[in-house]
Amino acid sequence: MPRGYNVLVSHRATLIPGDGIGPEVTSAAVRAIEATGVHIEWERCELNEEVILRRNEVLPPEIIASILHTKVGLKGPVTTPIAGGFPSVNVALRKALDLYANVRPVRTLPGVRTRYNDVEIDMVIFRENTEDLYSGLEHEVVRDVVTSLKVITRVASIRIAEAAFSFAAETGRKKVAAIHKANIMKLADGLFLRCCREVAARYPQIEYRELIVDNASMQLVIRPEQFDVLLLPNLYGDIVSDLAAGLVGGLGVVPGANLGEKHAVFEAVHGSAPDIAGKGVANPTAMMLSAAMMLVHLREQAAANRLRSAVEKVYADRRHLTPDVGGTAGTREFTDAVIAALSPATVAV
Ligand code: ATP
């Protein structure tokens, strides 16, 4: 029996549809949220390649102002123009709002045929979101010789480790694995590891281990079911996230959250997928599951659970899946099926 929720509560959130498949998958997610009965007043912000080029800025101040005000955002992918030397929109947004933890749950969905159908994959990736080689500090020392600075700090490493361990403790997860390359980057990854160990010592009930990123990649492919919570600096986190997404059906099905102390922005792992944009075939699952994470953040746990189980029902049924996961349905047909599968809520007034 679903728990009740209060129809009188209304939330405000910023909606950034983005570009490419962004508008298609975010509108599907918004429809799915509405169908749960949770009321959200959206502050809609246009941010896409065209806006960036026209305004000659990657992050117009009204977008930051909106999220500072609502504290929560649901965001589609935004293409960073290749020309013009703009920094990545995502990196800029994460830095501007200090969204230091990128959280990506990677789970087996019923009915998706992958190479790993015989195992249950259920891991959560905690990727540091603000530094590392994403510092953007590159320098051409002399012609044809470039350096790129990898920045690792104690503050950022401790807080991402704390985020991973406290999540594990609160959600009953048993293991945290820190992923690194400290055998080569002895100072930078060495500092990251020292911070992870320091935090791990405060959580003796959680099994802690360390894996070098190359071995971790192989282990993920060979025996993905052994992983529980993964804790990584920014770049390894980026690469391992896509690898992990591939284990469970691809980028179309993996959601994400960017969390800071005061603000949170929920977005899928995938990019704007220009190859399928506007064709009505994008898979909105990742965006819908990101929306479910947002509902948890807004303390609408019952609605989040209902949305997740509706998505799972549609996957188990297999008749309305999008082409990327072996189906023939379009974005709208899949979304209609999820909405139809939402179990009725118990409304508390
Ligand atoms: P970015 O650099 O912005 O992360 P990218 O070029 O690495 O983007 P995506 O835009 O995420 O990657 O697309 C990679 C591949 O995955 C493309 O073939 C794309 O069509 C596919 N893809 C991504 N998201 C989805 C989705 N939601 N539904 C179906 N296919 C998707």
C-alpha cells in the first residue's frame, strides 16, 4: 500500500530542458512527476547552445539566481559550443553552486537485455564534482607542449568521502571502494586516498577497500555484482560512470544527482545525443529516474517509489521500450506506459 502524501504541499524547482534530446526527455519526466500527484511549480530556464552563443556566456546569471532561489533543479543535457572556447556548462554549473557530489545509481532494470542478465547489478557511484583535471587549468608551456593541472584538495576529498560513507550508512549499504591511481599520481591520488581512509575509519561497520582504476575497470566488467558504493575523483568518476552505464543497458537508463550543501541539480548521465535529437526515440528513463531522485530529495519518498516501480513495470513488460534498450517504442509511448503503470496514490489531506 503506497504511503500517503499531502496534496497541499507544493514545491518550487528550476527546470532546464537543455538541447538535443533534453527537451524531449525532460518533458517526459515532468509529465511523469505530475502523474504521481506531486505538485511542482517550475521556474523554466532556457539554456542551450544557441543561448550560450547569442549571449556569449556559458551560464547566464538568471539561471544561477533561479537555483539559488528554488534550491533544486531538474536539468536536461546542454551542448557546450565547440567554437568560442567556452568552458563546459555542467562544470560551470557545478562549480558556481558548489555541487560537489555527483551521485549515480547504476542498477539492473528488469527486461533490459544486456551481457549481464545473469547478475544483479546495484551500485552507487560517488564522483567528486569540482576539481581534479576538470580544474580547467591548462597551459601551453611552449609551442606543442601543454600541461593540464590536476587539482586534488583535502577539503573536496574529505567531503566526497563523507558523502559516500554517510549515504552507505544511511541506506544500509555494506561496502565502499575508493578508486585511484596513487601508484602513479602519488601526491594527488595519494592525498585523495588518505582522505578516504580517514573518513572510512569513522565508519567501521562499512567494509572499505581500495582499487587502482585500471583494475577497477576490469573488475567492473568481469564481476560487476561485487560492487556496492564506488568513491572516485572527478575524471575516473566520469569514465567509470559511462562504463557502469554500459553494464545495465546504456546511457539512456542511468540517472544522476549533483548535490551541494544547500542546492541540488538532478540530471541524467547522458549528453544531448544529437544523433537522435528530434526523432522522438530518446529514452527518457534516465531523466525519469533522476526525477525520482529529486522527489526523494524533496521528501516525496512515496511518489518517488511509485515512479520507480512504474518504470520497472514497463521494463518488465517490455512492450513499450525505446530502441536503445531493444524496443520499438518512441519517447511518448514509453512515457504514456509509465504513467499508465503508476499505481494510484493514497492522498492524505
Ligand atoms: P556528452 O559529451 O555531452 O556527454 P556524448 O557525445 O558523450 O555526450 P551522448 O550525447 O550521451 O554522448 O550520446 C552517446 C550515445 O548514446 C549516442 O549514440 C546517443 O544516441 C546515445 N544516447 C544517449 N542518451 C540516450 C537516450 N536518452 N536515449 C537513447 N540513446 C541515448
